[in-house]
Amino acid sequence: MEITPVDIPEGICNRHEVSKFEISALDALRYNATGRRPVVPGKYTRLVRLSKIPAVVMSDTLVEREDHQKFIDTAYGTVLVNGLGLGLCIAPLMSNPDVLNVVVVEKSKDVISLVSPTYRKRYPERLEIVHADAYTYEPETPPDVVWNDIWDTICADNLAGMDELEAKYCDADWCESWCRERCESLAARWAVGD
């Protein structure tokens, strides 16, 4: 299943905002010259945490969609997703006949208010969005597949939380966390002083 850009309305709820943005060819060229993860020109959607210095929580750029592809390709049965974000994974999960139901756990009421109405309306039968903390949530049905995506940035500090969630769901057939390999790579570089 291919992950496509999200189709949710723009809006603001307290400290979070969903907004559309465009990356021009020139902007992509400049950004890609920095050596960071590459971006592709196009029109996208982003979730922003509003504060003194606004921070992008996530977007539906191609590189972000690629981050989730292995999970989407693996998913079946009862699926637990820790972290709603823009709901990037929901449409491809719902299109997969091997996925029986999806439970999404999200800590932020603002994010749920902004993002969940679209998906709840489209998928009322097989989708449940729960307001809870991923670390303390206890699913009613043991999940077959678990995807942990509750971090806004890629950094070594995320590894302890990833370890905790992956240990919590060690009985699932498959459990992984967003950008774990990149976080481990950063931790290894810091350990040797690079």
C-alpha cells in the first residue's frame, strides 16, 4: 500500500495547527544542499506545535511517508499505532484487507480535535482513536502489530522511550519505532565523539 499525502482540513486548536505548505524546486535544492534528509518539491500538510518558537511535529512530505512504509507493508490483524500526528498511516491501513482494526493512541487532545474527525467519519467501523499516554495505555485486545511514533524529532534521546514501548509490546508479532535506526546511528556517533 502506498502512503499518499493526507487529506485533512487546516485548523488551529489551542497549541496545535494543521496547515498546508509548498516546497518549491528552489527551496528543495537549497535544503537538500545542507546534507539533511532530502525533500521533494510539492504541496504538503504539516502539524505544528504553536509556542514562542513554533515547531513542526510532522508533515506528509515524501521522506516522512517513506519512514512509515515498512510498517504499512507489515501491518495485519489488530494494529496499534502510538501517536496520531496527521494520521498519515490511517488511510493505507484502512485500505489493507489484512488489517482487521486499528487503535490509535494520542496524548494531545488538541491533535485529536484537529485530526480525528476526518478519519472517524471515513472509517467509523474499524478505527478507534483513544486519548491516552502511550506508556500507560493498556489495550483491550493484544495487538498483532505495533507502530510507535510519538517523537517530534530524530535524536538519541528517543531510544529509552522506544525501548520501553517495544518491551511493553514484546508479545506482538511485530513492534517497531519511528526512525529507530537513525536514532541509534546518532547515539553511536556521539559515543565515539564524532
